[in-house]
Amino acid sequence: MYIRSSRRVHGMLKLYYGLNEEGKTVDQAESMNPCDINGTHFDPEVYLNKLRRECSLGELMDQESCMVKQIRSLDSDMQTLVYENYNKFISATDTIRKMKNDFKKMEDEMDCLSTNMAAITEFSAHISGTLQDQHAQITKLSGVHTLLRKLQFLFELPARLNKCLELQAYSQAVSSHRRARCVLQQYSHMPSFRGIQDDCHAIMDKLAQELRQKFRDGGSSAEDLSECVELLLQLDEPAEELCDKFLSHAQSRLEANLRGLEAETDILEFIDRGCNEFVSSLCLVIASYQELFVNRPQEGNLASKDIPHMAIGKLHAFVDALATCYFSLVERRIQEEKSVGDNSLLVRALDRFHRRLQAVAKLLPGSAVPSQGTEIVVRAARERIKQYLAALQSFYLDSLRDVRQALAAPRLGGSSAGELLSSLSASILNQIKSVLASVHLFTAKDITFSNKPYFKGEFCSQGVRESLVVNFIKFVCQSSRQFCESAGDRGGSTPPALLLLLSRLCLDYETSTITYILTLTDEQFLVQHHSPVTAVAALCGEARGAAQKLLNHYVKVQGLIISQMLRKSVETRDWVNTIEPRNVRAVMKRVVEDTTSIDVQVGLLYEEGVRKAHSSDSSKRTFSVYSGSRQQTRYAPSYAPSAPMDTNLLSNIHKLFSERIDIFSPVEFNKVSVLTGIIKISLKTFLECVRLRTFGRYGLQQIQVDCNYLQMYLWRFVSDENLVHFLLDEIVGSTAHRCLDPAPMEQSVIEVICERG
Amino acid sequence: MEDDAPVIYGLEFQIHIIDFDDENNIISKSVLQHQAGEIWHISASPADKAVLTTCYNKTSESRVVTCGAVWRMPPEWESGSHESPDDPHNSHNPQNLELLCHLDNSSHGNASCVLWEPMGDGKCVISLADNHALLWDLTESSTQATISSSATLEGKGQLKFTAGKWSPHHNCTQLATANDTAIRGWDLRTMSQIYCIENAHGQLVRDLDFNPNKQYYLASCGDDCKVKFWDVRNINEPVKNLEEHSHWVWSVRYNHSHDQLVLTGSSDSRVILSNMVSISSEPFGHLVDDDDLSDAEDNHQDEKTKEPLQDSIISTYEEHEDSVYAVEWSSADPWLFASLSYDGRLVINRVPRALKYHILL
């Protein structure tokens, strides 16, 4: 037990001296072993038990002798250590004793020193007491001397000022005067000082006069000017007046600049000159003005403490007024820039204009000038878009005029409608692309104003997309519609081929072009739609409407031309007294020819379309139906005077089973539908005209022949041949009604005549 | 309640007097023989309901001539028993019309129509013959007609009047005629032209009608499928265009009392009733006197009159199977009208009840 506690104390000591860290870190693991005889945690009991348990008697004996041997060597080691250190202890004791003696000697010497110091202090006090009187006298004398120097300065002041005036060393004069001014003011009740003060005032007035003169002259440089102003300010000149003078002086120079601008013709040069002359000198004026009036250190004695405030106000008013002049000039100049050929010039000019104004913004933070400048740029951009729209529109109209001429001109090189259409739409598309490219310059990265919110957002979506592209597409649709309206009644009719071509153009727009153009725009301008924009579908709908209207109108016009021919042919003839038909009337051949040429014309631009299936020999079959037995039964009752109802009954029953014919029904976008429409209109006219006339026997037969001829040739153009059949049937039927002597011609004879041509 | 209707049945020409009993919804007809020839135009005297004029085709020596004549219907047709509509064969042995006089104008060409002086005493008629307008004076019994004055249209080519209308305004001193695409106005006192709307329609003008309440307003229709409304004081532009028909418009009629109702008939077999409020004499609807209204109704009425009224198509009647050549309002009931088509079908229709009440209230 004892050993364990003593070991613990030993461990604590070791810990204190840090030995544990230095020496035993390596065999830390071993030291934990209670059987390690050299370890800190050595437990003799455990060790002994362990030995007893593990070792044989021989081994124990060996262990014991070994341990005794070790103990013995340790004892001898300890003895040598004690001997070695003994001498050291002896010498240390000697040293300490010697030190004691030395300290005692030093104490005596210190006592002696303190007595000496006291004696010195006493002497020094004595000396200063004797010198005090003289010192006061000297101080007084030096005060008088300074006063005299000052007085001398005052008396010499007028002369000095005069000299300065002569040498034009104004600043020196002003600083001298400033130094003397207060004193003079203070002692002005004494006549001599009053004299000096008056003199000085006179001189300074003169000086101020001279400075003002110099200031007013204007010939001096900006630095001179600013020096002048500074001096004048120090002379208590009213700052407001100085500001005004300074500004009016600058104004006259700037206005001269502006006047110089008006003569400039080229926009880029105009802006350049404006920037270099006007804007830069404006900046200079602002800078020096601020230096003089605004940024000067506050001087408490100046009466008006709000000089900077007042001065800034004046400066703003001044800059605003001049900028307004400048802007109005610039705007007028920009408005003159009407040619839409090269946009880059304008954009560059605007960029420069805008860039230079930023300098003003830096100099004069609160000013409205830069934002006004931006507004001008925005307005110019808007104006530009309008001009481009107008240019596109006039280009479109010009192209149309060319197409019109090409259509009207006789076919020389065979420029067919299809080629015209493709060249027209290609040139329009190219024009749109080039315009987009020009407008795109406004948003180029290197242009300073392109990162303004307007140019990022509204310009792209509202400006380019809506005002330019969408409006142009709308214009195309509307102008196409106008062709339908103007051409109707009062002259100036549009050639039908143009109507057809435009209709196809609008249809193409609906199917692909509009989507393409808008996608292109959106991609180029990265349009982000903050505000609602016209949907593609709406535009497509409009284009389709226009295409439909044009095609309807085309059908109407063409139908009208053929109708007119038929009408004249029916109205001008005396059908009662006509001769027996020998051949088909020329007008019918003409009708067939015209229809054929229309068929070709439409075929160039529109697809074939669907038609109802018909038999292999339609002309034959339908012909035999309408002049065959059924026809006979249809108008046979009209012989009998007492049975009028039968006719009506029969025709009504017949009509019940045939579909109603819409004469001007909407046309579909294909050839067959167009031709069907035209033929319907023509035949209906034929029918109505026939009903207004009275026929003789041969008149009826002539109509029979004509209708047969039409039947032979027209069925192939229409979607449903029954339609032609039905209308021709009606015509012959109505003619028979209107006939005084209805004796129809033999079918075989009719065929012979028709085949003869 | 009667409608005169010209119908051509083969070689026999008759005038049918259709009587429509509104209350019982019964139609009955009387048939009168018109032996002179096929009838192209018919109009009744405003003074004597038994007197009428016709324009008819006369075929002689393989020449067709159109003549005009004044006729009196035999007195029996009125008192005589009406046949039932189901039995058309009762119309055998019809009575003949009594000829009063010929409007003999063989020297002036074919008559296209005869017009009575509106609201006159049945003594004045105008006939349009080729390019002449002839003003006739009839004697008391209408047995004799003399030409009192005439006007002639002169110009290039063969000009021919196709339609005409005697204006009920200006003391009945104005006449409007149509030839080809032009509409002309005539002053009957001097028989001289007062206005001319060249190219009033793209194609032939088929019919004219005067607004019964607005003296300068005129409706016209034609082969360009349009109905146009004109203010004859400004003949450069029509006041309004209607483009609802898909073929020639043959007839246009203003309602006699509510001139916003316009009826048109076309050879696309349709009859269209339009409500032209914006150019009618009652553009803001029927003006209601405040005194007539009880307080309870006041608010309700105000709302109604303030509603903005739009020109609109009221309805399209598709009962006809063939071209419609004539439409006419009833002179007795302003809400009733008839239309006649090529196949001889006469259709009588009423203005939709909702619209009627809207106009009346």
C-alpha cells in the first residue's frame, strides 16, 4: 500500500516536470503493465503472484539473484551521484555569502547620492527667483515688437496693394487685404486707421472692378476664370450673381456650338460634332462650375451658407435649358433621317449620342438629361420601326404592282403564275429578313442603350414583333381584302389572276410563312412577352379569312365575266324568229374556252381537289338523260291547258330529291371547287336569262344544242357532274316553259351538230 | 287582306286573288282569266280595289310585244263563294277581267311596268316603256287614257328601263327609275332628270323601293347580289350595303309602317327579312312618351330603349324551291308578307313575334 501511494506521488511529480511527455511516450503501453518492473504502474503483489504462478523454483531462484544483483548496482550508482554533487553545493554556499557583503556597500553609496541631490534643488530655486523680473520685461518687449510689425504692415498695405494691382498679382492682394480687414474694421473709429481702411477699400474696389472686367471679357481660359471667381468670392461678391454671370458666359459659348450644329448634314457627323463640341464643353462647364461653387470648402464667415444648394439649382436649370435646345435639334435631325437603307449609321449615331450623355450623368447625378436622352433614343427607335413598316408596306405594294404588270404583259418568257408567286413571296420574305436584321442593330451587345429595359423588353415584343411584323402581316391581309372590295362596282378592277395569286399567297402565309416569320423574330430578339401579344393562331386565322375572301371574289369575278357573256347572248337575240339550229353558238365555245383557260390558271396555283366518281363516259350518259324520255314527260303536260299543276308537281317532286344548290357557296382551296363555283354562277345566270325570254320552236332547239355542248365539255371541271346536269336540265326545262311551240329536237341530231362543233 | 299574284301556267294566264284569313289561318283564292297574254307586271289602283293594271306579253305574227292595260275585276269575285284551297279544280270556268282601257304605247315600245300614283285618286299612272316614261291621265271611270307628258332617256346604245318606283314623298312629284346599272330620279312636273346614280350596282338593277317615312331614302337591289340603301342627296356612296344573298336579288320592299323592316327576295330561293335599325326613321327604337308609362314600368322601359340596336338579319326563309321573284308586305297587316317563286309557290309569313313586340313596346 505504501509503495503504491508513493508511486502515485512520484507520478504526479513527473507530470509536473513534464517528464512523462519527454521520456516515456514510447513505452507508454508497457508502463501500463503492472508486471513491468520499470513501469509506473508496477504492482509488486501482482508481479510476485505472477512469478510464483509461472516460474519453477529454479527460475525463481535465478530471478531473485538477478534482482539482488540489480539492486546492488543501483545502490552503488546512487553513491557516486551523491559524491559528485557535493562539491557543487559547497561552491554555491560561498557565492551567496560574497553577495551579501557587496549589497551592504552599495546601500551606503545611495544614501550619499540623495543628500547631494537635495542640495542641487535648493540652488536651482534660488537662481530662478533672481531671474524672474528680467524675463517678464523681455516678454513685454517682444509683444510690442509684433504689434509694431503689424502696424507697419497696415500702414504699408495700400502701397503694397497698389503694387500688387500693378503686377496683377491679384491673389496676393486679396490675401493681404483679407488679413488686414478685420483689424481695420475693429479700429475704424481711429482716424488713422480709418484712412488706411478707406484707401484699402478704394483699391480693393478697383481690384474687384478689374476682376469683374476680366471675368466679363470671356477671352480668358477656364482656369483664369475659375481663379477670378474664387477671388471675387473671397471679396464677398454675391455668389448668386457670380453664378449667373458664369453660366450666362458659358451659355453664349454653348449656344454658338449649337448654332454651328445646325449646318451639319450627315447624321453621324452631326452627332459627332454635337458630342465633341457641345456635350464636352457642357461637361467642362459643369465640372468647373462644381469646382467653383459647389465643392468649395464651407467657410463659416460667408453670409449665405446655402451657396452649394443655390448653385446646384442654378446649374440644373442651366443644363436643362441647354439640353432641351440640344435635344430638340437632335430630334429634328433624327426625324429628317428617313431613308431606311442603312440603319447602322443611325444606330451608331444614337449610340454615340447616348454614350456621351452618360458623362453628364456622372457629373450631375440628379439631372434628367440622360433619361431624356434615352427617351429620344427610344422615340427614334419607335419612329424607325414605323418607317420600316411603311417601307415594307410600300415594298409589298410595289411588288404587287410588278406582279400585276407581269400578269398583264403577254407571256414572253413563260413567267407562269406559280413562278411569280414564289418570287413574290421570296422577295417579301427577304425584305422582312433584311428589315429584321436592320432593326436588330438596336439590340446589339456593343450598343450602350441596348441594355436599357425598353430595348430588352418592350422594343422586342411591342415594337418589333407587334408593330412591325404583326402589323405587316395584318397589312398584307387587309390590303388583300381591299382588292375584293374596291374591285366590285366602281372601276379599278383587279385582274382575276392577281386575286388568285394573292389568295394562294395568303394561304401559304396561313400554313407556314406566318409561323416561320414569327419564330424567326422571337429567336432573333429573344422576345420575352411581358404584355399580351397577338397569337400566331389569330394571325393565321386572319390570313385564312383573307385567302378565302380572295378566292370567293375570284370565283365571283370570273363567274361574272362568263355570266355577262351568256346574258348578252341571250338578251340580244330574237328567240322567237330564229332559224333552225345548224351549229353550236360561238358564245358557248367561248364559254368552254374561257373555262378551260381558267382551269389552267387555277391549276398552276391550286391542287386538283376531290371530285365525285363518275362513269367512263359522262357526257354521253347525262346528255341522254336530260333530253330523253324524262324530259318529255316533264314538259309534255304544258300542251294540255287544263292540267297546269302536273308540271309543278313533277318539278317539285324532282327538286325534293335533288339537293339544293347554293350558287355562291364558300369555295374550298382547290381547283375543282373553284371551277365548280364559276360554272354554277354562269349556268345559273343562263337559267335566269332564259326565263325572261320567250322562245320559238327553233329557239328551244338552239338552247338544247347549246346545253348539250356545254354538258359535253363542262362536266370534267366540276366536283359533282350531277350539278351541271341538273342546272342544264333546268335551263332546257325553263326554255320549254317559255316556248310558244315546244317541239324538242331529236337527240341524235343534237349529237351530230355538237360533234361537228 | 288580299294579295294579288301573277302566275304563268302554260298558255293560260290567270290572276289569282288569294284571301288569307289571319284569325283562322285559312287561305282561299279566286281566279280571274287574263286572256290578253302572259303577265309580267301587275299593280293595283290605290283608290279602287277592283281596278288594276297589268303589263303583258302579246304574241302576234311571231313577234312578242309587251303592252300595258287597265282592268276592272268583275264585282262577283268578292261576294262569290271562296273555293277551298284543297280543291284547285274548282277554278274552272273562271271569270274574265273587264278591260277598261289600253295604255297604248305601240310607238314607244315595250312596257316594263305601270305605276299608280301613290295614295292618289286612281287617275294618274306612269308606264315605263323601253326608254320612255309616260305619264297617263285616266278619266273618272278609267275607260280612257291620254298621255299628259313623257320623258325620254337618251344615250348610247339601246337603253331600257328595267324598274321604277313612284315616290310617295314631295307631293308625289318624283319618280325613280332603273336602267342597266344606273338609278335615275325624275321630276314629274318638268319631266326632267334630277339625279343619276351611275353604277349604282355592279350589274343590272332589278328593283327599287322608297322608304315610306324618310323622303330621301331609297333601297335598290340587283344582279350583284347586293341590296343598297341610298340617300339621294349624296349619290356618291350608298348609306348601307347588304350582301346576304348568293344570287340576283329580284325584289326589295320596305315595310309600310316600320321602315326598319326590309324584305328581299332572290333567285337563290331565299327570302330575307332584315332589320335596318340604323337607317330607319326610328333609329333609337320606338320613342315612348313618359306620360304613358306607369311608374312601375318606368325602369323596365328605360332599359329597353337604351339598348343599342344593331342592323341584323332577322330571319331567312327557305321555303321556296326555286327562284323568288316577288316579295310584298300586306297592306292591311304590317306584320304579314308574301313571297312568290318561279315554281308558282306563294308563301305567306309573319314577322317573328319577339321582334314585333320589341318594335311595338
